Amino acid sequence: MNKASQAVVSAFFMLLLSDLGLAQSQFYQGKTVKIIYGSNPGGTGDMRVRAVVAVLKKHIPGNPTIVVDYMAGGGGRKAANHIFAAARPDGLTIGAMLGGLVPSAILGETGVLYDLDRFVYLGSPDSATQYVFLTRNDAGLNSLEKLQSAPGVRLGAQSVGHSVYIMGRTFAYLIGMREPKFVTGYSGTELDLAVLRGEVDGRANIADTIVRRNLEWIQKDLVHFHSIVEIPKGNKHPRFNNLPEIESFARTEKERKLLALLRGFRMTGLPYILPPGSPKEQVQILQEAMRRTLKDPEFFTEYKKLAGEEPTPLMPDMLAHSIKELPRERDIIELFKKLSGADPLPHR
């Protein structure tokens, strides 16, 4: 191809791209995009949504108006059901889901009328974290052997089914503790005080929360840290990278799949979704807009300012892949349910 022909081809593609950009701008220009959030206004969850909305608009060609509608109910299931069955698949309605979207469907919870595999996924602003398992030093459980041999160790949590409760139960189960007792009914900060006062012997908690809220525990050697859950696996924490990862205690493939399910539930974070059947062109526009948003320094600033924490974004393709790869075998799901319920820990 000579230089003249190359110039013609180049000009053609530039014109094509220009027309495509114009078409994208024309679709959203003057339109209103509705984001349906599955809870009430106010609170940290709402602030996370507002941080996304503040930046998303500039990355959608045509800069449409974006409004947030609140649809609380069923721990987010009402909003998810609405996006699945009632919302028009026209690229103008986005769901901002709670963390229960994926677990509720996989675990077969009542009130789930949606199919996870038919949603279109736009990404999540929150995916990665670490949980650590600790006991107060006064309890004398400063080695794995002591932790495994002591009967009736009291572990605190907020409520049955809370993430801290499930993580604590998972640590206890895989470490092999002897008939631990689970004490619930605390708020997060109340539980910290309960540990120091000796009302409970230990707890699980988010690693960053401990560093931010209880740094003196580390500095004054008030607690002993036993193990860590990395979400995703390999996501090291600078202060706790010497701890054994919980998977090192897993004995069977079933237990490793249990951990994959637990990590996957947390890693899918707070998904943004579109209704099934949304037009391909609008899907591509919104997925790219969300990619740009979740990489934008302005988004990181807004998220930290409004939500008080650093975002850990998950891009659209990785979110869809993470959901697709979740273990769904019945025996794995039943084991997870036992760990998240109120009955004594199952035998290994």
C-alpha cells in the first residue's frame, strides 16, 4: 500500500471513529441516567455511591444527568429483583447493589427472584481486603497449639451472619479450635472494648480497621495475631504479612473451595449492574465509562473523602469472571451455611 492509499485508509478510520463518538454522545446527551441504590439514603453505603456518581458523569459521552433513586428492602433484594424483571433494558437504568447481591443468590436465600448469570456487570468500587484473627494476650493463647487445645474459647461478633461472625467461625473451624463459644450483640467498637475487658477472648476483624482504630494493640502488644484471610488470595497486608494465610490450615479440596466461596463473596463487593438484555452499544459505553471512573484519581479522592476509606476497584470483566467462577456445589454451599449460622461448628 502506497502512502496515498495509507492516508485515505487512515482518514476513513478517523471519520468512522468520529462518527462513533458522535453517535455515543448523541444517545446520552440530554438524557437522565437513573441509579437505583438498594438501601436508604445516608450512611457509608450511600456515600460510596455518591463518590461513583460524582465522577461517572464526565466519562459517559454526552454527559447525561445522573440521579440516584433509593429502593431499600430485603437487604438489597428488592432493588435487585426490580433491575432484573422490571427496569427497562435501555441503558438508562443502573443498579448499585449491596454486598448481598451475590451471596443471596448463590445460597438460595428467600426473596431472590433474579438470575446472577443474566445481569450485565459494570464493575465494583470495593473488592479487596484482609481479615485477621486475634486473641487478647491475657487469655494466654499465644501459640497455635494453645489455641487448638483450649476448650470453649469465647469469640465475639456483631450478630449471627455478620461478616465478622462468619470470618471468626471460619478461622475457628479451619484452625481446629475445641468447641469455641460465639458471643454476639456488640457493635464493632463495643467488641473492641469487650476484648480488652476480657468479656470475650478474641475476634476477627478487617486488618486496615485494626491499624486505623486499634494501633495501640500492636504497639503495646495487647493482642496476639494468629492468621489472616487474603481477599483476593495473595493480597498481602504490610503489617500482617508474617501471618499464616488461612488456606494453609485447609486439609481438603472441599475446604479450599469453601475459602474460594468466602473470598468470592467478599471480592464481588458492591456490584453495579444493568438489566438483562441491555443494548450492546450502551453496555459497551457504560462499561468503558465505569472503567475510566474506577481508574480516575478524582474518584479515589472522592471515595476517600465521602466514604472514609480507600476504594479497591474491580473492573467489569473481572467482576463478571469472579461471579462465574464461584463454587456452586451443594456440599460447599451447605458447609458455608453451617459456618454462617448459629449452630455449633460442624465436625471436620
